[in-house]
Amino acid sequence: MASIGTCLFLFAVICVAAGNSKNDFVTVNCDAEIVGMVGHQSLLNCSLQLSAEVSDVNIRVVRWSKKGRKLPVMVYYEGKWNKAPGYDVAESSWNEKSSNLSMLITSTSVTDDGEYTCTVVTDSGRSEGSTSLRVRAKYSPPEVHSIPEKIIENQDSSLICETGGGYPEGKIRWLDVHDKDWTASSEMEAKQTDDGLFQLSSKLLLKRGSTFDEYKCVVYNARGSKEMEVTFKPSPEKQKGPETHNPTHYVAPLVVIGSLAVGLLLLLVLCRRRQTQLARRPSTRPLMNNPQEVPTQDYDVEKGDDQKTDQ
């Protein structure tokens, strides 16, 4: 099998032999633009159209080339195809009389983006057509986190939104709970990875005292169409910081503590009074229980009877 370089040389020779000029007998028609997704197949549609003066032609050479690339990506000559890796004929049963000239890119990558030309040489003349492949890749669902991890009231903080795997370069926008755009207060950075895809990161600065209950991180593609969004709610993570000074935060605990102290003091006084009363009762109890034992006259121990002192 001849190499692509050799086929390219033979293609030039055949074009000269065929007059190296276009005519109205054959025309290559191609779709103006095709959109291909990264990792999927892309079909570049081109077909050969014959004029009324020609009923049948034999295709001698087909050449598919990409703008900016020195060698063609696919060449047909002498009944054989010479193809670069990743490129193939769209019609598996293709032959020299087929009008379908479409080319299939088996697994589209960012490097496949660009303009392609299909040139055909037949026994009735030559023609060429062009098409553009616009490669696209969707961004991954965005992820949002805050710095610090827990938003602290009355302190500056930031929200970080990240997404990747998209192509071409897109944009990140920030919206609050009322859909007001805060993108102007953010900084976005775009990095292109080895595979040509983009990683996007946007940092939104939240000023102290101006934090909303939720924010939306919205990802837009290169055409300005919204691809996806995610909502982040920093409110549940709020904590009161050391700069918060509210007198009511101190008065309420002091009132409670004072009330408890007064109550304990009153309880102590009542307990002491109760103990004093209980301590006095044993000395008076016999007198109160046996009033007959209270002496009303002098008593002579020897005689055992009462002695009248006053007669």
C-alpha cells in the first residue's frame, strides 16, 4: 500500500493529466458546518453530483485534507484507501462509482476542530468541496465550596466554583437568591489541559454583612448558552464571630443568674428559720403536754404534802 505522501504526489500527477481544472460535469457538495462531540463519532458529509451530460463516472482519486496539516488525512488511489489513524470511509461498501464521499472521524478530539477539503478526480473531470468541523465538549457539573468552610458572620469570605472537561472555553456566572448577577465581583481562571479541554474556576468574594441565603454558579459554553447550574446555601453554616457585640447577649444570662441567686438566698433564710423553730420545741413540750405537773404550792419533801406559806 502506498504511503500518504506517495499518494499525494500521484494525486498531483493525475490532476495535471486530467487538465487540473474544474468543470461542470462533476461537483462535490459538502455540508457547510458540522458539530462533533469529543469522544463521539463525527460525520463529514460530502457527495459527488453529476451534470446532465454525464450519466456515469469512475472515481480515480479521492483526497481528504485538513487545513494546517501538511499531509492529507485520507487518500484513495488505484482501488485502495490510505488513511491516517482515526479516519475512515463513512460507507463501508464504497467503490469507485459511489457518490457518497463522506468521511468518518471515529473518536473526535479537540485537535480535529478545523476546516476540511474533499477533492475528487474522475474520468470526467475534478472538483472539490469544503466543510468545517466544530468540536464541542460539555462541562462537568460544577462544584461549589466556601473559604472558610463555615461562613462566619461579619467576616469576609469567598465561594469557589469549579468545572472542567469542556470545549471551547466557557464562562462562569454568579447569581444570588434574587437572580441578581454578581459576576463582576468574581475572578475566573481558565486552564487548558493536555487533551485540549478546559478547566474553569471562579472565585466570588463575599463582603461582611452582605451574604445572601443562597448563590447560583452557572456554567455557559462558548456560544453563550447555559449548560448547567448548581445552588449553594451558605446560611446553614453561619456562626457568630468574635466581632459580634450585642448587649442583649449579656443581659439575658445575667438576669437568669440573678434570679437564681435571689431564689437560693430566700430558700436558705427559710431553712434557717425552720431549723430555729424546731430547736426550741423540745424544752416546752413537757409543759404543754402535762399541765398538771406545774406546781402551784410549795411542796415539803419530808411530809410529802403541800405547805401553806401564807395563813
